[in-house]
Amino acid sequence: MAWFIKKSGYVSEFTQFLGEMKQKNPAIEEGQRAGRARLWDKEPIDLDNMRRSQESRVQQSAYVYQGH
């Protein structure tokens, strides 16, 4: 049962490359964290503001290029 707990000594070339690259340039991880924060870490949504915005939306006609 304990065969899956054992760690092998194998490290892929790509994993070695990434480790070396991060050691040579530690700012890479900081840049990754900043990019993640910019793309994914958002402020909480204000549900009241969202509801009011949806309620105040003006209905658009089906074909906007045809004048009536």
C-alpha cells in the first residue's frame, strides 16, 4: 500500500530548467504573482450596484440600423 507514497529521484528536464531559471531571476515569481492578482484577484461585487445597473438599462431595439 505504501508504494504510492515513495518519491522517486526523477526530476524532468523541464522542471530542472524552471528551477534554474527561478534561481537566476527571482523576480519571475513576483511577476507571476502580480499578473495573477491583476487578472484574477478582484474586489467583491456590490450586488446592490449591479441590480440597479441592470434595472436602469434601456432596452435596445432588435435591429439598431433601421430608423423608425
